[in-house]
Amino acid sequence: MLGMEQAWLQPAICAVAFVVIALPGRVLPRSGAWLGPLAILSAFVIFWFVLSDLLKNGPATFSFTWLEAGDVRIMWGMILDNLSVSMLGLVSFVALGVQVYSWAYMSGEPRFGWYFAVHSLFAASMMVLVLADNLLFMYIAWELVGLCSYLLIGFYYERRSAAEAAKKAFVTTRIGDVGMLIGILLLYKTVGTFDISGIIHAAQHVGEPGNPLSSVMLTVSMLLIFAGAVGKSAQFPLHVWLPDAMEGPTPVSALIHAATMVVAGVYLVARMFPAFEMAPTAMTVVAVIGLITALLMSFLAVVMTDIKRVLAYSTVSHLGFMMLALGSFGVGAAIFHLFTHAFAKAMLFLSAGSVSHGVHGKLDMREMGGLRSKMPVTFACMAIGALSLAGLFPLSGFFSKDAVLGTVLAGRGPVFFILTLVAAFFSAFYMARLVLVVFTGQPRSHEAEHAHESPVLMLIPLVALALLTIGATVLAFPIAGHANFGQFIYPAGEAEHFQLWLAGLSTVTAGAGLLMGWLIYGTHAISPSFFRDRFPAVQRVLEHKYYIDDFYQWVIDHIVLGVGGFVALFDRIVINDVGINGPGRSVVQTGNKLRLHVTGQLPNYAMVMVLGAIVIGVIWWLFAVRA
Amino acid sequence: MGSLIAYSFLAALIVGGALGVVTSRNVAHAALFLLTTLAAVAGIFILSLAEFLALVQVLIYGGAITIVLLFALMLTRLEEFSNVRDNTQWPMAIIASVALLVVLVGAIFASRPSGAALRGASFQEVGTQLFTKWAVPFEVASLVLLVALVGAFLLARGGGNPGDDGIRDGGNRS
Amino acid sequence: MTLLHTELLSAVLFVIGLYGVLARRNAVLVLMSVELMLNAVNINLIGYAAFTDPGRVLGQVLAIFVITVAAAEVGLALAIILRLYRNRGTVNLNEINLMKW
């Protein structure tokens, strides 16, 4: 019978699907793309067996020796607990939905098979990442999902902007990944293991005699690992790649850049949480970064006009919420929000894809409008997703946001709490703006007038996700013997208690945001240009995304390229010309000079012989006769 | 005293002839200077009471070798004979030669040669030694001569015209 | 006339021959200069045979061998010069530079 021990089958099946589609797939009907959904479907089925086994027998780990060299012993194993199995379910479910959706959305595209191949590879790597029980193994999967992200962002590589965005995403996340790798190796050097449980054990006894791990070392390595999470989860200041990643196909944005890959950073911190907990400085950094991200990016989502970019900044902002919750010692709240956000945001992206499918590829909200009657299902789903993200009772987003707010107040105090509320307010506001601008009012372009509803195959995942967005509400209630989903995920943490005043405050905030959106974009009671006219400077800063991209560009142009140019010059002149070619050239030149002595003329040779004889005579004279 | 006078005369003849050989612009003149020198060397041999050597010198050098040299001259570039030029390295050659002379003279004086009275060896003595003690080297020397003779014959006999590089149809075409 | 005189004469003759070898351009003339050097050696040998050798014969025997080898050398060298002249049209040593770089 399938159980936890067979959990490795899930990534394995997807990996096999990748290999089969990528290599001999083109001889199969439809490039063998159908193998992708099939593989992910079977993985999803296996998930239920794993889950039931987990609920019956409790968490378990399986590992075997991967390679052994002297004292170095590296294991290859998987960890199956509530957290990883839940993530497994999330990944396989969203991947399944997105692949079904893609079947219709991507039909007629070139490289159809390749698209599904990379999707399968992504699913496999993401599951490995979730299951991995040691950091080295996880890092491999971590880089693999980055690779898939790169390949899928740059799927339309004929388009220069897509290729650039893919490159940007890859390089930007790499900055964090390098930090993470250093952190992992640092931990290995001090603790002597890559095993997560071993590291956590060492961290929990930090500072005790006999423990090689010092408090400073723990803080440093945790911060370095968090750098990897910052890159992958698009936290400030490495968030710049995620909005550009919207160049990829929309289902990719839904799967990778909203629901699964970008939450890998959150998952990593949650997985390492007992170790993070022992490093208060690192926790503060996590919280502050999360707060900055949540706040700043929610402002940006307000001014964007591209429908996918609004969602992208919203994603970054909500990832900030999760990090903030983690930094406020609330693993359960963070993962709870991760789930509700994953469902809602995947659905929103799929809806956005449906919208752009309906209006023939347009993505600019200013060219839409009045789509409610033409695309009713899409409208309904998008509205549900938007309201959930805004945090309106009784949708799941309300409960997860509530949990996050409670955690922040308990863990970090009122200042963080108020700023989080501000971010939540803007979250509601931009969601209202998105839905109202796209679906109400008059059509503002020819395509919007002739929009049509998407095919059924695309609507099925939408509806399923919409139902889940509503249904995820149950996660806020007692589940499997735990007070709620958060405690199910992290039994060691305290369960947040439902506080009525908190719920009321957050509802009021969300309602205020939605109301403001309604007033501006629904009834036009307030002109959309009201704020723009009054605060032009603020508007300008927002439209330039805080000039962060410009700053990075400046750094790259002036510092990186400058240093690189100098290094290249050094390499070319000192290393290459002098160091490598120099000896060779000097040998050639010396040889060219020296060969002139070979005149081929006998008298010259005779002369040299005579001179040699004279020299010998003189030497003889000096040493034999005079002495 | 008389022998010293004779010796000085012969030495002057030798040195003068030798200088003539190495400086003469005309190849035929050089050959004649060489003949003079060789004859004077034979005279030195007589003064040194080596009559047999003197005879050999006259026969082989004065007769055979000089004749062969003259043959060679006639078989090669006659048109240049009256005006041969020296190498460009001749100043260096003078310097090297003088330097070697200094070394040699220095060596001679450093070794302070001292000889007993002059004594000669009769034909009989030389012949006895040559065919008893030195018989084997003597036979080897004659073999060397034979080989050289055959080699010279093969080399000189092969065909070919001026301008041929001579590699394809070397002397062993027979 | 002493051994010293013979040696000095031999040295001078040898050096003159050497100059000829180094300075002359015509191969036949170089060959003549080589003969001068060989004669210088012979004078030296005979001188030592006459003045120092108790058996008196050794120097003369060696001189005979030198003359023998000289005869062989001249024969071969002239054959080579002839051959050279036929193939390359010259006996000038500095026009013969097949061994050049």
C-alpha cells in the first residue's frame, strides 16, 4: 500500500515525465505533452495516500547514504511532517490545475511539449525541495526550480523583453542563492552536517559547552540562508525580478510566481524556524524585511496599469506578509496565509490569463472595462479571489490575514501592527481597483467590446480554485486534532486565539480599502486623478518603483561594469598578453634572433671553432700554467 | 751556425710562401706559393736529419697533392681564378689568428722546450719500425687511402650539371 | 737551430694556414690552407723526433701517417669540390648555405 515511504514517487514520476517529454516526446502525439498533466495527476493521487498515512502514523523521515568520502557523509532523504506534506498537496494541486488550464491556454503555441516538460521538471524539483531533509539536497532542488523559472519566464525567448526578464530573474535570485550557499556551507563547517534536524538540534543548544555552534555563527548563517529566501521569495531589496517575470506565459505566473516557487523562501524559513528562533537578530531582520516588502509593494500595486503587474506586486506584498508573520514567531500564521494566498493568487493569475485570452492578449487594464457581462465566470472567480486577498469575511483570506495580524501584534508590537494594517488597507484598495477597472464601466477598446468567455478547460481550474479559496476557511477551524491549520503545521507554536476586536479592526480596514476603491473606480465619486494631482512627487516615485531598478541599473552600469572592465583589461593585458603570450612571444622572438647565427656558411662555423679553441687555450693558460 | 743560417732562409721561404698562399688574388699563384712552401718544409726536414720524410714530402705533397689541387682548379671556375675575393669575415680572421698565435707562443715559452743534440734516423731504422711496431696502423692507413680513393672516384664520377641539387642522382648512381 | 726555432716556425705556419681557412672564399684555396696547417704539424713532429725522442723514429712515423691522411683528405675534398661545382655551379663557400635557417 502506498504510504509516506513512497512519497518520493511524486517527484520521480514528474521527473520521468520531464525526461520523456523533453527527449523522445516529439514523436508522441501532441509532443507527449499530455504526459505532464498525467504525471502530476498521479502525483496528486499519491499525495492523498501519503496524507492519510501521515495522519495515521505521525511524521517520519527516510534517508539513505548518498555519498561517503572519509568522514564526510552526505545523506539523501526526505522529511515527511505536517508542513512538508501540506506543501506537497499544495504544489501538486496547483500544478495540476495550472497544467489543465495551460492545455487550453497554450494550445497552438510553439514548443507546446517543451512547455509541459519544463512544467513537469518544475513540479518534480519543487516537491524535492519540499521533501528534502538536508540543506544540500534542498539547495539542488532550489536551483532547479530557479532554472525552471528561468526557462518559463523566457518561454517566448524570441521576445527580447522576455529573454531579458528571464536573465534578470536568474541573476537576481542568484545573488540571494550565493548567500544561501555560503550559509549552508558555514553551517556544515561548524555543525558538521547538512541535515536540517541536526542543524536545528545544534541551534537549539546554541552557546552550551561542547556545542561548536556559537551564537554569532548561528545568526550569521541564518541571515545568509535568509538571503536565499529573500531572493527566491522576491523580498525587498531583491524583489525587482518578480514583476518582470510576468513576461512568461500567464499560467506560469500563476504556478511559479504566485503559488509555489516564490513561497519556497517562506517554506525554507518555516522549515528552519526552530534554528531561526534561536537567533533573535535574524528574526528581527526577517520581520523588518517582510514589513518593508509588504508595505512598499502594496503602494506600487496601486499605480500599476498592467493587470499582471498589479498581481505581481500584490504577490510580493503578500509574501512580505508571510515573512513578517515568520519574523513575528508565527509559523502557523505564515503558512496559513501562504495557502490561502496560493489558492487566491493562482486563481487571480489564471483569471487574468482568462481575461487577456478574452481580449486577445491585451494586458493593460486601461484598455479593458465592462467585461462583467461578457465573462461572468471569470468575473466571479476574480471577485472571489480579490475579496479573499482583501481579507473580507468569510473568505479564507480573512482568517489568514487575521492570524498574521494577531501574530504581528503579539510578536512585534503595535508599530509593526499598524504598518501591517496600512498594507492590508492598500491590499484591499488595489484589489478593488483591479476588479472594478477591468470588469465594470464601459469597454475602452475594440477588443474589450468583443471579448468572449474562455473555454471550459480553462474555467474548470478557475472554479476549483475559487471553491478552494472559499473552502480554505475550514483551515481556520480545528483540524486533525489541532486547534487550527497553523498549529497543525507547527505544533510547537501557540495557537492564535480568535479575537473579536482584531477581526473587527481588520474587517474595517479591508472595508475601508474596498470602499475607497469603489468610490474612485466604481462610482467615480472621487476622481482617479485626485491623489495624483495633489501629490505629483509621490506619484512619480511610485511610477518609477522607488527608482530601485534605476539604482540597480546605475550600479551595474557604473560599478559592476567598471570593475568588470578593469578586471577584463587586467586579464587581457597582464594575464593574457604578459603572462601567457609573453613567454611564448619572447621565446619566438629569441628564437628568431638566435636562428640568425645559423648562417649555413662554413667559414663562420670554422671561426667559432677557432674562437672556442682560443678560449680553451686562454683558460689553460690561466689555470694550468700560471698556477 | 751554418745550419741556423740555412734554417732561417728556409723559414723565411716557408712563411713567405704561406703568406702568399693565403693572400694571393690569383689561384694559380697561390698554388705556386704552396709548392714553394712545401719544398721549403722538405728542406726543414733535411735539416732535421729526417731524409726519408723529406723525400716523402717532395713526392706526395710537391708531386701528387699540388698536382691534384691544380687539376681541381682547372676543372672548376677558371674565369674567377685571376681575381678571387676573401670572405667578409677576414678582419675577424686576422684577429683570431693573431690571438691563437699569442696563445701558442705563450704555450711554447711556458713549456720551455729543451732538446738534446740533434739526431737523425736512417731509412733503415724508419723502415724497420714502420713494418714491425707500426705495421698494423700502417696497413690501416693504406686502407684509409684505398677507401678515400674509391670514395673520391665515386663522388667525382657521377653525372649532373651546374644547378642540379645532386640529391636525386647522387654519386652512387653507378 | 734548436727545438724552440722549429716550434715557433710551426706555430707561425699553423696560424697563417688558419687565417687562410677562415678568410678565403674559394674552396680550393681553403684546402691549400689546410695543407699548410698539416705541414705545420709535421714540422713540429719532426722537430720533436729529432731533438727529444730517444728512439728518433716515432715522430717520423706519425708524420708519415699525417701525410697519408692528408693525401686521402685532399683526394676526397677535391672530389667533393668537383661534385659541388657540378651541382651548384660554384665553389665559393659563402654561396653554399644549404644549412641556413
